Amino acid sequence: MCLYFLDCWLRTERYYELDDGDLALFESKREAFLKKYEKEIKAYRTERLIGSGTLRDYNFSSLPENILKNLDSYPPFNGYVYQNGILCARIKIEDKYFYLPPIYDEDCR
């Protein structure tokens, strides 16, 4: 499931995993589906988030400490890497590539 939301002046998207049961629920009982995905539809970054179209939705704290302390802006985005059911953002810093998982809001865990 891809949800679009407007953040300031930017339109971006967040991706959530749907299984066959969720798809069937969407097709047969729309209200129940909307209730189940209420937090996601309101653009919270819940544990169901599997990826995003913007780097600010990714967890930079997973970078090594020496790189994190010298990082002063978003590094170049270099696509996605699908790992364990999650779309990790691939970034390049100097000559190394790093894979960042999505970040989740603490109140949604």
C-alpha cells in the first residue's frame, strides 16, 4: 500500500506491506480496512512501514558513530535495497554504501 501525504510543500509517499488478507479486506469490507490502517492513513510511521520516498523517514542512527557525528546533511540517495521485507534506503558516504531501515514513531510501537 502506498500512501501519499503532503508535508509542508512536499508531496511524498510511505509504503506499507499488505498481505492477501488485507487486500481481500479492502475489496470486501472497506470500513474495516480503513479502521485497521487508521494510523497509517493518518501518515504515522508505524511498525507496518516498509519504506518511504524520502530520506527523513529513515533511521540515520544506524550509521557508525564516526560517520554520524560528521554528517551535516543528507547524503546522496542511491536507491532501495529490499532486506527482510523492508525497503532500506541505500546511501553513499565517501566510497562506502550504507543501508538505512525506516524509522518508526515511538508512540506507535
